[in-house]
Amino acid sequence: MTTAPECPSAGGAPRPRSRRRRDTEHRLAHDTDVWVASAAPDGAPHLVPLSFDWDGETLLMATPAGSPTGRNLAATGVVRLGLGHTRDVTVIDGRVEVLEIGALPPERGDRFAARAGFDPRGADTPYRWFRVRPHRVQAWREENELAERELMRGGVWLG
């Protein structure tokens, strides 16, 4: 797995927003897994890692329809994703579109399978696709990057 450059030691100069966006886009294009935080309608939280594919606008994930994550995403339509490690994190808040496993064009499913290393279309357990459209993206490494951590607001990249 290719990742964005490692973060500098603590106390380094903060990255400008343009660099944070490039680093975030690199992670989206090259990382394979993301932490998926969802909540049941009653508020019970759930956190799991899932593989994803980024097409430049949305993240595509797959998980069993009956799993806690699958049920939560279908019920609420919102998700928070954590990409990277704790000293170089990207947090993505997004809206979720739920798709039946046969709903995507075959080439889109093939692309996901190649990147993720598994193909949910052939699983014995019924899977669904979950397409996430980011509406807020934040990225930071250290405390000195907190002030300008927001990279996307309302689905539009800033600066």
C-alpha cells in the first residue's frame, strides 16, 4: 500500500492548506482501507475498517447488508471516515448512498475488487455497496495545524 509521505517530527511548521489537500488526495488515491464510524438510529456507535475505492468524487465501500455498519449506514445515510494515522489524520464526513450489489456497472465493481483485494459480488453473504460523497474534510498532523484543518465544506474544496 502506498501512503502519503510520513509526517515530520513534532514541532515542524504547519503545512499550508494546499499541501494538506494534496496529501489527502494522495491518500484517497493510494490507501486501501479507511475507518468507518457509524451510529444506529438510537445512537449506539460502531467503528470498523473497510476497504474503499476513490473515483475522484466519492468513496465506494462494501459490507454485508445485515452487519451493524450496513444497517447503520442504510438507516441514517451519514458516516464519518478516518483516513491515515493519528499523527497525520484526515476526517471525512459524508452522505451515504446505498446500492444493491448488482446496481453498479461491472467495470466499477471490478475496479473496487482489484483495489480491495476481494469481490463482494461473489460472496455467500448478501453485500451492498455504500457510496460516500464527502461534504466536510479535515486534515491535520499536530496542534499547529488545527486552526486551518478544514479542507472541504459543503462538498466544495476550500482554497
